[in-house]
Amino acid sequence: MTAPDTSLTVAKPGLLARLDLPRSITLTAAAVVIVLVALLLAFIIWNGVQLFTASGIPVTEIFSTVWRPDPTAPNTTYGLMPFILGTLGVMVVAAILSAPLSVGLALFMAEIAPDWARRITQPAMEVFVGIPSVVYGWLGLTILVPFLRTQLGGMGFTFGFSWFAGSAVLALMILPTITSISYDSFRTIPLDLRTASLALGTTRWQTIRHVLLPTARGGLATAIVFGLMRAAGEALAVQMVIGNRPVVPEALTKPVTTLTAQITMDMGNTVAGEAWNQALWTMGLILLIISFTFVMIIRRVSRGGMRA
């Protein structure tokens, strides 16, 4: 008699078993995001250079300080320097106004505040983030601008609409961003550093000044740069209080304008394909370059902080 075959037959796994479904889904999602970002960047870059390639405007003309885009008027000029300098100026002053208050608030929440105070300040920061930008602009238009005009008119705030007004509104808007990132930077500092410093006989303030602030400086710099990025992309709130005058910034008391404000004001007055519309796309490309510059700064600061 022939002995029965007792060997085990291993079943072949099915298609779903061989397919790592979670990994495939995540890879597909990542690929879709990368493609969408690449398409968006290509679209902005393509439209941003049409002012030079299709309309024949020299690249050097954007460095002019005169903005006269109306094609029906004589001596048409597409100088973008007032908007570039206005954007950078408003951002920098907003960061100067907001950074000390934001870092101080983050330090208070992380190191000094009792539990009950932390339970109040953290939700308050979330409320600040949820307020629409138009509300900030409306508050600035109805409170800040009249105050500057009536109470500080003798200092040069003739109309109230000014560089300072735009920076003040932006400073309030970026405060939650800088505060939250700074707070996370302080909370990630190892407890051993605090206890070792206090064990040496230092006071709380000496520990904060000589240990915590130097240790967290990379995270604090990242927080400020993120705040600057937030300020660079804001349009409506700034447009409502800044005065929207296309001139090179000269004083905090004078009206200026920004790239985003000018885009929102002029987009309804232009026709697709004409040089004026192409100049607005060029402004968008410049904003993209500014954003990329900030991203590179953040990456460099983060690597420096990790090495430190």
C-alpha cells in the first residue's frame, strides 16, 4: 500500500494579505500632497514671470519706487519696491512689538504661573487664534486709528492710518503663534537643568536668565520667524488700517501698503493677461520667495538649536 501524503499544504496568501494597505494609503496621500504642492508652485512661478516674458517688462523695473500700472495712463511703471519694503517693514515692527510680550507670556505660563492661572491663559490663547482677521482689522479701524488720530495727531498721526497701525494689529495677531511655540520650547527643557541650577543656590530669575533662555533660544527664534511668516501672509486686517499708499516707508506715522494689501485691492480692477494683472502675480511670486526664505531660516535655526 502507498503511504498517505501527510505533508502540510501552505495556502498562498491572498492579494489583500500581500498588500500592506496602511502603508500604501499613507504613501499615496504623501504623493498626492507632493504633486499638489509642485503644481501650485509651478502655477505661481509661471504666472509670476509672465510680466517679464509675455509683456516684455524689464526685471529691473520692479526695483523702481513708482507704481503706475494703469495702461491708459502715460509713463506706465510697475515698481514693486514700495510694496516689498512696506511688507518687510510692517513685519519687522510687528515682531518687535509682539516678541517680548509673547516670550514673557510663554515664560510665565511655563515656569511661574500656578495651575489655575495656566488653565486660564492657555484657553485664552486658543480664543485669540480663533478670532477672524477681519475682526482684528475692524477693531483697529474703530479703536486704534481714531485714537492715533485724536490723541497722537501732534506726533504725526494726521490720519491715524499708518505703518504703526498695521504693525500694531499684526503684533496682536501673531502673539498667539509666538507664545504657543515659545511655551513648547520652554516645556521641552529637561527638568534636570532646572533642578541642577537651583541646587547651586541660584534664584528662579537667575535660572531663567542664565539657563532656560539660552537653552531655548533656538525654539524662541523659530517662534519669532513663524510669527513673521504669519504676518507676511495677512492681508485684510492690515489693509483696513495701514492707509494703502504705494510709497516707500519713511516713518511709522505715515500710510504705506503691503504686497498682500495691494493684491486684494487691485485684483478686481485688472483683466487676465494684461501687464497690471501679471504684476499682481509677480507680487504673489515675491511673497512665495519670502516664505521660502523664512522656511530656510527656520530649518537653519532648528539645526543650530539641536546642535547646541
